[in-house]
Amino acid sequence: MNNKRDLTQGDIKKHLVRLTGPMIFGILGIAIFNLVDTYFVGLLGTNELAALSYTFPIVLTFSSLTMGISTGVTAVVSKAAGRSKPDELKALIFDSMLLSFLCVILFVGIGFLALRPALNLMQAEEEIIPLIMQYMTIWLPGLVFVVFPMVGNGIIRALGDTKTPGIVMIIAGTVNAVLDPLFIFGIGPFPELGVAGAAIATVLGRFITFGVALYVLMKRDKVLVFQKRKFQKMADNWKAILTVGLPDGLSRIILPVGSGIITGLIAAYGVASVAGFGIAVKMENFLIIVAYSLASVIVPFAGQNIGAKKFKRVKKIFQYSNRFILLLQGGLFLILLIFAPFLAGLFSRDGEVVRVAVIYLRIVSIAYGAKGIILLSSSLLNVMRRPLIAAAINVGQMFVVFIPMALLGNMWFGIHGIFSALAISLVLAGGTAWWIANARLNKILIQEN
């Protein structure tokens, strides 16, 4: 393995900075996708912005499942890389990409079958549904350009390279930003497609990540090699990936489920409220980029060091990451208390839309540090082959705490009560996640000593 990609040696903080920096820019690229779409679609009107808000839980559901599979691949491949067995590594990578192809077929089929029932559950208004369908009938077939590169980038990260995926995602986000106004408003020779134009721009941006991921794996690193495989060995690798990836993906679905539930509750307050909530959630993904980045970095770092049986290094990076996230997100909370109206106003001129977005940002941002700890702890538990525990934390946060509190909060305090329930549930889950992950690490250290 390239020495720069060997995470089992060298200064931990330097590795943390080297790996996290590119990941921040990469996830920034993903955030750009969402924010740029939101900005330009917002210029079309409140109905169009609300339509994009209704698509978000559905899009996030499939993205969450894909991220779960990617996490499983990263965990398994990073451990194989730590064991320094090239043939085993190449076979595992081939099996991972084949699994991603099968997932694309499954996801697209489920997506078209479940689309209309999902919109009914979220109580989408009839006049909004045609706009939603325009977007989703283009986005769903484009899932091939979401799943393949996300799994491919997970493999690249597992090998210790976070720079390449980061650069690729930034380029893809930039392409999407350029194409959005061209296809949405019909500038120059481009047709005016409205909401459908936003979907086309997104798919084309994702196509870049697809092409580059294949090039890196097949040509640059030469780790993706087509080969004949015995089904049993392939099935064993799929089982190892899905043992981590499936619980992680299902636990990640908790977020879009929660988003869908909130959307359904807020729908009673009108289209403008749904649009405001959509803006706030898209901004939130941008505001917790560093937490997502650190959570992604922990997987290859912990995987390689666990494979090499260097558990103290894993403990240190977990401690450093938690402290940093709490300080950073605490600062962002203070900034949002003051500047939330200005930031929300960038995406809409509708007073009600902005008002709801501001309420969400000022209440829920107090729990962004806790949300970061949940992400970090879940990543670590997945690598330590405790994905069910990570999933249980997320399930508990959503179904045991948030939903009951949100229903009561909605009855007593309206929208403020819904958003407050979310913040409280995240704080409780964050404390629980940290305690469990830390206890598990201490147990492993005691056993090794």
C-alpha cells in the first residue's frame, strides 16, 4: 500500500487533517447539489420549491441505503487493506461493485412502485404532485450514477485516498450548478424544463462521479479487475459487506423517515411551510459537513488500524473528533441565532417560507453537535462489527423519543413543538451513542492488554 495511504502508522492528527480536508470539500460538492437546486427552483415559485421538498425524503432514502452499502464496503475493504493481501483485496472490490449493480436494479424498481404511495403518506397536495413526478421520473433512472460512484468512492477512501473522491464531488457539484439555470430556465439553446431541468442537471453532474470512480479503480489503482468468481466466495463477501451495510443503511433511513413524518405534519400548515422546512433541511446538510466528513474518515482509519490490531490509535481519533465537533457545532449554533433570517432569505422571498426555515434552524441547530457525535459513533460501531447497536440508537432516537414528542409538541406548540422534539431526541441519542461506542472501545482495549 502507498505509505501515504497507510493509516496504521504516523501522526494521528496529521492523518485526521489530511483525510478530513478533502472529504469536507467532497461533501461540500454534495451540499452544492442540494443548495443550488433549491436556490434556482425557488426562483420558479413556492409550489416548485415545495415539490422539491417532497422529493427530499424519497431521494434521501435511496441515498441512505447506498451510503449504508458504501460504509459496509469501506469497512470490509479497509480491513483487507490493513491485512496487506492484494488478491483478497481485488476479489472483494470486484464483488462490491457487482453488488452495487444489483442494488441499482432493485432500487429503481422499488422507487417507481413506491413513489405515489409515499407522496400520499406525506399528504402531498394534488397540484404539487405533477411537479414532483417531473423530477422523480428523471432522478430514479439516474440512480445508477448515484450507487456506483458512492460505492466506488467508498473503496477509494478505504485505500486511504480521500482527496480523489473529494475533488470529483466538487467538480460534479460545480457542473450541476452551471447546468441548473440552463435547463431550468431555458438559457441559450437549452430547453426550458423547470423542475425537470433540475433533475437532468443533477443526473449529469452525478455521471461525472460515475466515470471518474471507474477510471480510478480500473486504470489508476488497477484494483477493479474483472474475474471469474465462485458464487460461494462472492456470497461470503456480500454477506460481510451487508452485515455492516444493511443495518447502517436501514439506520440511515431513519433520517428520511423522520423528514417524511415532519413533512406530513407540516403539510397541515400549508405549502409555504413545507417549502420553508425543505430549505432548512438542505441548509442543515451544508452546516454539518465537517461532522459527515469526520464520520467518513473514521471508517477507513479505524478499519485499517483494527485490521492491524492498533486499537489505541482508534481511541485517540474518536476522542479528537468528538471534541472538535462539539466546539465547531456550538459555534455554528450561535451564528445561526443571529444570521438565520438572512441565510433563509437567500432562497425565498416568501415571508412564511423564511419564517418556518428560521424557526427550524434556531431550534434544531442546538443539537447539531449531538448529531455529529451520533454520526461518529455509528461509523465506529459499524467498523467494530456492531452495526445493530448503531441502528438501534437511530431507531430509538426516531421512534421512541422523536415521534411521540413531535405528535404531542405539534398539538401543544405547533411547528415549534415539532422542531423542539427533534432537537431533544438528537441530544439524548448523541449522549447514548457516545457512551456505547466509548464503552465498546474500552472493552476491546482491556481484552487486548
